[in-house]
Amino acid sequence: MSEIKPWKILQSDYVVENEKYRLRKDICQVPDGTIIQDYFVREEPDAVIMCCVTKDNNVVLVRQYRHGLGATTLEFPGGYISRHDINAVEAMRRELMEETGFSVDRVEPLGTFILAPSTAAAKVTVYLGTDGERITAPQYIPDEHTEVELVTVAALPELLKNPDFVSMVHVAALSLALSALGGHDKQ
């Protein structure tokens, strides 16, 4: 068992608060007694990511502008779990439909990651959806406009070399998807 002790929070104040995001400033005391005056922690909803494999063995990706990066990225569909979602699987299905117009018949959880454990506790759960098919057009919201791209399952490893596939959580999701798809003989 680890002997590392947790920090003591002496004071917490929210410096930013809105529906999707809160930024908390903590004053902490570490186990040796040192006081850290300004430790910032992001509080945001948990999120979901979907590796959607279509009935004809393609994988659905989205290309979208990411303002924090100031660039367009290539990613798996996904997003935050809304307070209106019944559960994470419903959120995943909603995000897939909104961003791509695709739906899946079967869903399998692949794993869960913590986004940035030093500054946030938000979890991202990765799902594999199979037998996907496009049933409608994407349903864009004001801050999210996507372009759908399809790649073959066999081409998935090449995403690691794609300069637009840069999000670490999507790289981790790709690793889980490749492992699961190899186990399902989808390649």
C-alpha cells in the first residue's frame, strides 16, 4: 500500500462557473506542511467516445475545428454526458447521431480514462459500436460543426501517423479499439 498522503484543502473558490465547466482555485497544504496558494482544478462533465464500425467495415470519424488548439482535428465522435442523458450509453448514442447521423446496433464498453488527473477528475468512457449505419444527417449545434470521414478498419493503425489525429484521449481510444477489433476478427 502506498504511503503517499492526500493534500488537505484549506480553501476552495470557483473563479469560473457555467453549464459545462467550472474552474476551482484551491489553497492546499501538502503532507510536508507546504502551502500551495493557487492550485486550479477543472470540473467538467464526464464524456464518451465511440469507435463506430459500420456494416460495411468502415470506421466513422469526425473532423472539426478545436478552438483551444486553433486547428481542425480528426477524432472519433463523442462528447460530454448531459444532465438530460439517462446514462453514458444514451449519451454516446446521442453524440454519435448528432455529430455523424450514424446509429449502431450493438455497443460494448472498452474502457475508461481520466482526462487529466493532476487538474481534473472527468472520466471519458470509450465504446465500440458495431453494425453502424447512417440514418440521418448530422444535427449541428452552434459551437460544433463536423465533417464525417470513413476509414477502413484495416487503416485504423495509420491514424497514429495522421497529423490531425492529435488528441491523446482519442489515441488511447484507438488503442482500445484496435485491441477489441483484433479480438473480433473485424480486420
